[in-house]
Amino acid sequence: MLNQIALAHTGEHIFMGSLQRIVPNISVRKVEQKEDRNSLFVKNDSLTWDQVLQAEKLANSVIAEGKSIIEHFFPNIDEARKKFPKMRAMKERISGQVRVVEVDGYDYSACAREHVKNSRECEFFLVTSFSKEGDIFEIRFEVGDKAKTVALEHSAMLMKVANAIGASLNAVEKTATNLKEEVNDLKKKVRGASEKDASSIPAEDVNGVRLYSKMFEGLENKVLMEKAGELIKTQGGVVILANKAEKGFMLLAKSPDIKLNSAEILRDSLASFGGKGGGKADFASGSVEISKIEEAFAKIRSTIISAL
């Protein structure tokens, strides 16, 4: 049975050699290889999926050529550089004897890890994900039979997505981008409607304390939290808000001068309906099933009114 880590490491050498041909100024920062994950971390100002794809295609053509994997040994890195000026090496991690792994005339890298004997043993190289943090890109990949299996799974997933959004395979990216833009536009409209609806929350006087309470439907929870904070800061009193969205959302807030514990009241009230909540004495929030939110809202109102 082929050593999967040796396969993956050899495949990474071939891919990185290919990527450097596409993006000459790119450099390796770290390689992480485990039985369940292979990651290559590279540094570059910009790197695109198209460039990664070009390197991926090039790497697979080199794999198919059946190039020999050759080892060279040198007393130090300077001697190795004289023989192979373009080799990759993390000089700060190297001392003493250096082993250079050559993919027959194609790639040279100072490396102490295990490799296969021939590029054809890698069979297939597949990039599975590509992300960026700062100027460091993480490229995850698979090699060999596992890469083939993942490629088939990704292909099936792509066809399912295309069917779900009603697009041909060639139009999936454009359609998904358009849908994302439409969703963002709708979110902006919903937020605008939420802010307008939240601007009018009725108040009542309970033993000299201003009590604001209202049930909403489909608003953004963030808008209600901002509005509750604004009311407490500018008007004082107690604020009880509920929202029927994906889940039932509840909020209880009060000004510091009122002797109530919002977190305890909200948590205990929601628990009796199978919900949960928490926060601070002056500001708490939680959730409960939408089917029970009206009862929970009424109970919290009753508890607050009794306590004031």
C-alpha cells in the first residue's frame, strides 16, 4: 500500500514547482500534511483561482509523464545552491547536511521528508480549497485515489447546486454571484424596513416606570438590540421586545436604577417554554420556538409588571 503522506508530499513538490512557473514571485511559508488534511501555505500579494487551476493542470501533466524522484546530498545549503540555484529551501530551518529532492529536471527542493520514487505514483493532484489571511494563502489538496474520490464528490455537488439554482454548469458562477447580490440588496431593504418599524415602540406607565414592549415579525435582531439600547440610554425604563424570525428572539433590557435582573427573569421565563437566554442584569436576550414566543412574551410582560 502506498504511503499517503509520501504521495501527498511528492504531489506538493510538483504542484509548487508548477505554481512558481505561473506566479514566479510566490514563496512557500509552511507545509502541513496529515492523514486527514494536506495544506500548503504560500506568500504572495495576489493569487487567483485561475492561476491555481493552471498550476493544477500543469502539475497533473508532470505527474502523467512519470518523472523520477531523485535524491541529492550536500554538506551544506550553500553547496546545494551552487548545484541547484532555483531550489526551494527554508534556510532558517536548515543546518548541516542537506538533502535536495529533484523531480527529474522539473523541480528542486531541500526536504527531509519521505517521497515516492516516480511522479506517476501520485496519479492525480486536486486542490480542494483556497483561502487567504493577510498575504498568506492556504491551499488544501489531495493526491492519488483520495483526490479522485473528492473530485467526483465535488463534481456531483456542483451539478446539484446548478440544478438547485436553475443554471447550466457554465453559468453556475455567474448565477450564484447574481443571487448573492440580490440577497445583499434584500438584506439592505429588510434592514431599512426593520429600522422604520422599530422606530415606533409603544410605552406605558407602570407605577412610574416607563415600560416599552412590542412583538415584531421578520425584523433583524441586531436592529432591535440597537433600538433597545437607545431607548434605555435616552428614555430609561424597561424594554421587552420579541421577534418572529428564523427563531423566536426575545430581549429584555432596563436602566440601571431599576431593581430587576434582566438575565434571571429572561432565562427563567424562557426555560419554562423550552427556550434559553442569558446576558447581564441590565441587558439580556434569548430564543424560544416561534410557536411559543407569544406565550413567553406575555409571561415576561406579566412578570415585569408584577415586579415594578
